[in-house]
Amino acid sequence: MQKRGQVTILIILAIVIILGIVLFVLLRNTSEDKGKEYFDQQGLKPSVNNVQNFIKDCLEISSKDALIKIGIQGGYFNKPTRHFDMQWAFIPYYYDQGSFNQPTKTMIESELASYVDFNLEKCLAEIEFQNLELKYEPSSTVARIGPTSLTFTTKLPVIIEHQGNTVNFNLKEHPVTLNSSLDEIIEVATFISDSHKENPDLICINCISELAKDRKLYVDFIAFEEDTTLIMILENRTMDQPYVFEFLNRY
């Protein structure tokens, strides 16, 4: 009898939990529906749609800017210890007189995400619509470098409010994917860095040229300062303007 009583109690508890979940979902959906209904009745739906589109545009603009800036700064948003400062940007040293400092692909993904989170808030602050207020917490972005693309997914729930009535929008449901050769560029940059580990005084230019050619990339070695070479990896397939990824090697 005791076991039957225990089973009955567990069943009752399970039913209560399930009912609680169902009630929560129903109340939430009802609240959201009322919010949408209010904005429709007040003729504010076009404004709300514009706000949502502007938020998505902010992510797309920040994502494109991140890709370009990260290229100029050799995979970095935050300054590494070894870099050459140009005031408006910097160029990192991947090889510096025996020290290897190239960021991993995972690190570059993190730097891309940091750029987006830092600049997204500035863009959102410029969104102004009469009688509409935006409420949101700091964003959290994840960047993923794929074989032929770069994807940004940003967790950013936004509450759009008017006179105490609200409608919700979540940027996470609208990831941005850009065509990109960044994955292949990192491969070539890694090959150059690894070649210095085998012999710091010798580099196989023909090997690098063939590797770049197979990936439809271009590599330039430019004298930068005494004992320092600027390496630029370029491609002109994925963006309107040629894409540049650069770093320094000091011998």
C-alpha cells in the first residue's frame, strides 16, 4: 500500500508540473498576442517592423565591419602584446625574432564576436522612433568561421514598448552569414608561420604561391621596416572590394 501511495503522489506531482508548464506557455503567448494586437490597433505595426529591420541591419553592418577590421588587424580586435600601432588600426606580429604569436581560428572567432558586441550597442543607440522605447541588455555574439562563409549569431532579446504595452524581438533568430575566404586565409597564414618553426631563415615562396593559388588567394611580401616584412593575403571574390588580411614578421 505504501508503494502505491508513493506512486500516486509522484503521478500527481508530474501532473501539477505539466499543468504549470502549459499554463506558463499559454499566459506568455496570450500576453504576446495582446501586445501585438495593441500595436496593430494603434497603427504602430509598420514602426515596429521598421525597428526590427533596423536592429537586423545593425547586426549585418557590425558583422561586415568586423570582418574587414579583423582582416586589417590580422585576426585581432583587441591589441595583442606584440603589434605595430598605426593610430587608426594596428598590425600584429605573427613571428617576432623567434617568438610565435599567431592567433588560432577559435581566438579569431572570439575577436570577431567581441567586435560585434562592442559596436552593436552603438548602432542600436541610434535607432529612434517617436513614442517607441527599446529595452535590452548587452548582446552576446558567437562567430563561426566556415569553409566558405562566416556566421554571426547574436543573443539579444529586445523589448519594444509603447505606453506600457510591449512586443518582443529576439535577434538570435536572425543570424547573419557572409561569404568569406577567411578559413582558407588562416590556412595560408598558418603555413607561413609554421615554415618559420622549421627554419627561421628560410621560407618557400613557391610553396606559399601554390598554396594560395589553389585557394584563389594572393600573397604579397612587402619590406616594412628594418628586418620586418609585411605579409598581405588578399582575395577579390567574396566582397565588393578586395579583402585584405595582414600581419608582420620580424627577423
